[in-house]
Amino acid sequence: MKVNIQTLMDNVQCYATVRELRWPEGRECPFCTSKKVIKRGCDDKEPARQRYECKECGKRFDDLTGTIFVGHHQPLKVWILCLYFMGLNLSNKQISAELELDRTDVQKMTTHFRYDPTNWAGRDSDACQCPPGNHQAIDKIHCVTWNFGLHR
Ligand SMILES: [Zn+2]
């Protein structure tokens, strides 16, 4: 039997981790920063992805709105694994083998992580918890993986 790392990863836990990192003091509207936020069901494709509505400005958002993970068809756990492997300096080829994904898909993901201007978790860059100076580094992956506790 061939073990695929993806099957060992829990998507629910991935979302819980993103929520914890993103909103350490409770959920907050990414549009108006109000804390008057209510749950509004779950994503159709990813049940672990919680949706919300802001009682202040009326806008809707979910766990990934405004984060570097938004707008892609891969499950969150795949993105996090991809980041993890990038932190270990694996090549696109190696990552695609580990995740059993198409090379071009992996290429898109790694490019996205390197160049997307979106902050890693939708927070202000000042909130980044990686060491001083690190955040300005060209290698943003270092910063992202640090925040996920994946840094080594
Ligand atoms: Zn709001």
C-alpha cells in the first residue's frame, strides 16, 4: 500500500488552525473589523470552512476571505502541505510527487505563495509573528511557514 500524506491530514484541523492564527482574539469582520459576527453555515465543497455575516456592515465572509489561501480549488490541507514542503526546500517536481498533483498545479501554488501580495492570513503585516527583519525578506515563504509553526 502506498501512503499519501494527504490522507493523513485533517482538513477540519487545518481550518481550526487558520482561525486560531488569524483571529487569536475572536472572529472579526475583514471589512470593518467589527466583532459582531455570526455564523452563516458552511462552504458547499469544504464543510470545515465556516461562513460568517457581519452584523455591523452586513457583509459576508468566510475563514479564508482576505487570506493567501482564497480563491483556489485545492482543499486547504493541500495548500498547507505545499507550504510545508516549500519550507523544506522541496522542488515543484518533488512536491507534485508527494501530493500526487499535476506539476502545473503545483507550479501555480508555489508561484502564488511567493508572489501574491495578500497577507498570509488576512492580517496586517505588523501582526506577523516571525522574527524582526524576517518579514522584509524576499522569501515570503519563510514568513508564512513561521506563522504556521512550520519553520525550521
Ligand atoms: Zn463588517
